[in-house]
Amino acid sequence: MNSGLFPQPASFKEKSRVYDLKSRIDWGEPALTIIDVRDRASFNEAHIMGAISFPREELVERANASLESERDIYVYSDTDEEAADAAARLREAGFQRVAELTGGLGAWRAAEYPVESSSVVA
């Protein structure tokens, strides 16, 4: 193992903090997907930069159609309970590396990390 000469991104954990995900993004690890399981209106209002919208009622169907089962997936919602439920559903569907992003968008914003909006603001 590296003795600290070169910083390493955070390792994959089933319950991840926003700092862990941000360090992986900053490190340039493209082999991960961020899924927002909130409703489409909430997603359009604001979401983690780079996240995709898979509302909970479409989650497993859309994930099966577009993601590899061994891909690292980070899931967030309005509550940690909703994220945990979504992650459990993905694991049951055969996805092997699913992380719940604790604190969701609120924690991401509190850390002042970038968010995107898909809606037009007047």
C-alpha cells in the first residue's frame, strides 16, 4: 500500500459521505455513476453535478437497461432512508457496488460542492 507519497481517493463504502464521493470525482475516476432517486421536479430544481435522474418508481428498470452490474453506483435522495431503500433495491437486482450517499443533496450543498439545475430560473 502507498505510504502517503501520493494522495489516494476514498475507497468504496456502502455508506459514503459526500467527501468520499467528491474525492473520487476529483481524482478523476470515471467508473462511477451518481443516481438521484428523487422525483423529476426535484432533480430539475437542483442535483449533484453529474448525477442522473432515476426516480424511485423507475429505478431498477432504468438501471438494468443502462448500467453494468459491477459499476460503482452512488445513490441519494431527500432522506437517508429513501437512499437506503433505493440502494437495497439495486443490490437485490444484482448490482454489486451500490453506495448510499449520506446526507444527500443537503450535505453536498453544505460542503459547497457544485450542483446543477435543469430548470429555467426567471
